[in-house]
Amino acid sequence: MGDADTGDGADPAGDAARLGARLSLREQVARAIRSALVAGEMRPGVVYSAPGLAVRFGVSATPVREALLDLAKDGLVEPVRNKGFRVRALSAHDADEIHRLRCLLEIPTVVELARTGVADAMPMLRGLADDIVNAVKRGDVLAYVDADQRFHACLLELSGNQRLVRMVVELRSQARLYRLRAMVERGEVGPAAEEHHEILDAVEACDPAETGRLMERHLAWSRRLQPDDSADDAGESEEIPPAHP
């Protein structure tokens, strides 16, 4: 059985309320937990209790438990009777499948946007790209993950294909960027953060070839943060401080 996390200690991720008053409390908590899962802050095999997480978020246990049940339906965590919810591990094979599917869905979609143009949405996209860069400068891993997810979702939404957007959002929520915090602390994520502006530059210039090249490079970088055959999931997560969702 995995280790249990009771929720004691400070919460470096910040209050769930920081994620936006327009979301319900349940949605805010679910969004915060998803970001913590993707960032590898919640370790595979560890059991997290709803009351423990509720203390960290400064909310009651009910919305936390509801959010965890939603995440369990998506296969991200699994209930452990009378204890809480265990974070499910991601294998290198799983990570490869996610990467291939994202390439198939995202690259041609963004390339097509470079052909058709998205001038009206560019100020909004630039603002989201700035959020990513600023999060890295602050060393805020969870803010980086949240801003990155919003950027890519908003970019893909411009295609008008909501089914594709939902598929990619689901795939991204399954990713586990176990090396991210260590790379942020070493100052190695800056170029990848700035790459969002480079992608927008290519889209704005209506350059499909450059857009495709940058998207391929960007997704390849994301894959390198995820599990590989050189270490199991627990080994990867040990590089990261104890989970603080």
C-alpha cells in the first residue's frame, strides 16, 4: 500500500480560491488537484485524504471529496476504503501514447490556424503566454501548469472543434511532468515558456511550416518531462518535494 498523506504542513500551492471566483468551489478544487497531478506534486501511490486536502485548501471536506470522486471517474486517482484516494501511476508506455495522440491532434490543428489566421484572439493568447513566462520567473510550478493548460485549450478552441478540445484537455490531464519542479528550480524551463510566444509569432505570420516545427518541438519537450524506461514513477517523483496539492 502506498504512503498516506494526512494533510499536515504548509501549502505552497496556495489557496484553491486563487484559481478564480467564477468557478464553483468544487471546480476550483478539482482544477487545483489536476494541476498538482500533472506537475507531479501529488506522488503516485500516495493516499491523500479529503479532510487533509481540505485543510490545505481552507475549505470543507465536501467539495474536496466531490472533486476527488470526479477525478476518480477520469482514472486519475482511485478510492481506498476508509483512507482516501491513491494517485495512479503513469508508465512510460502510457506517456508515449499520450504524446503520440497529442501530436496527431494538436499539431495539424494549430498549423491550420496559421493558415486561416487568429488575429482577433491574439491579444488574449499573448496574455496567456505572458502568464506562463511570469509563472516560471516566480518559480511557481502549479501556476505554470495551470497557465500552460489554459493557453493550449484556448488556442485549440479557435478551431471550433469542441470534441477535439475536450480530448486534448483530457490527455493533458493524464500527463505527469515529474521532472518539472527540478527543472524550474534549475532555471531550465525559461526557453520552453518563451516558446509559447514563438508559436504565436509563427501563427501570426501565417507560416504553417514554422508553426508545425515549433509545435513538434514543444510537445517533444513536454514528453521528456514524463516517465521513461530509465526510472519508475516513484523514482521520478523522489526528485520533487513531498506532495502539497
